[in-house]
Amino acid sequence: MDKSRFIFGNEISSKAYRKALRTKERFVRKYGDDTGKTFHLSTASIPSVGDMLGIKNIVAGKKSGCEFGEKSVLIGNIRMGYGHYRISMALASAARSMGYEPYWFDLHSFQDAACGKIIGEQNKLYSLGSRISQRIPPFNKYVWEPLNSEVFRRLDYNAGDQKTAELMTSVFQELPKNIPFIAAHAWPSQAAVHAGMKRVVNVIPDNWPMALHLSEGAIHTVQTPSSYIGYRTLRGMDGKKQLKPMPKDSIYYTGHYIDHELVANTEIDCAKRTIRAQSGKPRRWLMSVGGAGAQRKIFVAVIKKLLPEIRRKKAVLFLNAGDHKDMIESLLKEIPQMKPMIHMHSDDFGETSRFCDKIYDGDVSGIHLFCYSDIFAAVYSTNLLMRVSDILITKPSELAFYPIPKLMIKRVGGHEAWGAIHSAEIGDGTYECTTIDEISGMIDIFQNDSDLVSEMCRHILMAKRAGVYDGAYEAVKLAVRSNTERTN
């Protein structure tokens, strides 16, 4: 059955189907159709996190060089911001802790293939839209918010993506059809299904059900009970029309997708945060710049707010700019008074790891800026820094689901709103603070009183005992189960 014509038994209109065909044809004209071509695959090391996560990178080669075993698991992903890479690293970490061999399979990295070119174009557009949305309020209100919450929600949008994903199958041809394949984005999941992969798990991010994330033929996982109900019923994906639901064996609630290193150390990390909060130690604040590089105005305001406390050694700031070196330069230019307090950590992942080990039980002061040219180090450094931090300042994207006290700042796209709502209800984060004044007020409470950090840590421990942070393990379990076990 044409997956762009019928989606879980729901027929797509002829108009939407023709639009999906035109979208595919546009990409063919621009990038060609290489679905008849086979790309040879080989493996390469990932210097920064390869040993830490036990993961190998699958790359295009001149001849075939991949050898998979019974314990091999493929992690399909793309770079679209940092969130999907973050989820992929959590999956790899969980898989390794369970005795499996994770392989990194990034469709965006195949720059000579149609899939890499198409995804590269879409990533640039998404990043541009994210940045514009933070600078031009009318664009955010009338274009970006509706696009990310309602347009992507429609079932006919999935029809277009399914047609486009048909062009992404060439890089799958050398992969064993029965190897477990866990995708951290719908495109690698859809492409894997189109390529005939038999054991595909589609790991859905965020907490707002959207047809954008559907990949019929795969097993879907979600992070929250409300998301499960929304996807199971395909709620609101065709206006007010009541759609046929997803089959119950096509979707599972797993919990949050969190790295093994963070889940396994939740208790001791929270204990250290609570002790620091109650003993008057400097508050350790962590900010991570998203992959789109938006929200610079908020970062500037937060730094200026914290500067007096940092000077008094009542606060410490860790800022991971990822691979956005221009963000570091912009901040230094706009806030020159921060320069005497700065410690730079640049392009040395090993040094960052040793630094985090040193301050885990020791003291730290000042402002620490982190920046890397390597995308793996850029993303995973936030994980290392989370374990030595007290409060994470983040928009309600994938970091909203991590087991650390969180101050939620303004979202970038309507789809992120429910991430903050979920975190606030669990009790491991604040509600979404949408203005500079609101963020500033919340910083004062965190900075001057110990109750918020202690309370959030208590709720994190309750959530840990309830299995809320076990989503990565559960997704791996679904992928490695046989087809017979999966349907029983």
C-alpha cells in the first residue's frame, strides 16, 4: 500500500496526494533520484565519544566494510538542531549498557546521496526559521508557532514526507534487513521501512502529537502518557475529523530517552545538588545553545543577571555553545565585563571530561565557556556538565526531559510547549518562563533559596523509581525483540 495514500487506514485526499508527488518530483529535479544506486558502507571511529558510548560511525566508502553481529544495533538519525543527535546518543548509551554494539547511521552525513542533500536543505531552512522566530515576533506568532504546532500536525504533511523518504533508500541497500534499527527521527525510520528493513523502531521526540513523526510500518515510542493517547488516536491530525486509530501494537509508551550514565547516577548526582543547595555552595548554572543558535537575547540577559552573583562567588555559569563559535564571539562582544571571569574550554573533549571529573567533588568558580568543532563533542559535553550542575536553563525541547532541575525559558516553536508542561507536572522543572522579567525572577528564587533545587531533586528521584527516565532502554528492548515476540 502506498504510504502517502493511506496512513493507518486513513485515506489522504487526492489534492494532498498530488502535492506529495510534486514535492518528491521537485527534489528529484534538484538532487536526482539515486534509489537504483548502492552506496558502499564502512565504519569509522568517533574520536570524542566513540569509546565512551561504544559506538562506531557508518560512513560511505569505496568498498563494503561493515560487519555486523548478533548484538549489533543501528541508530538511525539526522542532524536537525541538536535534539535528534541527543536522543541518538541516549539510545547508543543504553544499548551499550545492555550489552549491544551500537552503530551510528546519520542520513545527513551522506553528502553525495540524495538523502544527505535533501536533509541538509531542510536543516538550513529549519535553523533559519528558528533564528528569525526569536528576532521577529510577528513571524513567530503567525508563521513559526502555527507551522510547528498545527501544520506539522496534519496527516497530509506526513504524506509528503513519506514520498520524500522514498528518495532516501539508496544508503540502506547494504544493511541486513533484519538488523534492529532505532531511528531518532521520522525520516530515517520512513526510509528504513521503504528500504525493506524489518525491525524498525521510530523514537518520537517532544510531547505534542504530530503526523510529522509518523512512520507506518515501524514501532513507535513516545515519552509521556499524554503523548501516547494523542498518537494512538491521531488526535487533531485531520481537523475535527475522527480518524482511525493507530493499532495498539504500533505504539508504546517508554518514558524519557536518557543516557545510561545519567540514569545510573541519578541518586548520587541529586544528593550532591541537594547538599550544595543546603550548605550555601555557589549555585552551578548550565546553559546549552541549541543547534539552531536561537535565543541569543535571552542568553545575554541571563548572563547579565548572574554576573553580580558570579563576582561574589555565589554562582557559577557553564555555557556550552556547541559548535557555534560565533555565539561565543557575540557574547564576549556584547558583555565585555564577563571577560575577567572566563575560562575557555575549546576543542578538547578530553579536557572537558577531566574538568568535570575534577569539580564533581571539588569547587569551581567563574564562567566556563565550551565550544567544539566536532558535533559529537558539542552535544555530549552538555551531558558531562549536567552531572556537575545544579540547574539547567533550557528551552522545553529534548533537554526538558532530562533528570536535572530545570529553568524553562521561552520555547522555539509551538511543538515545544508541552515539554515544559510535562516537566512542571512531574516536578523536575519550572513552567515555561516567556519573558526576561519572569526568567530573572525565577533565577532570584533559585539563587537565594534552597527549596526549589531540593524539591526538584526529590521529584526526580520519585520519577526515577517510577521508570520515567527508562525510555532509551525500553526502545532498545523493542528493537531487539523478534517480530513474533513483539506482536504477542
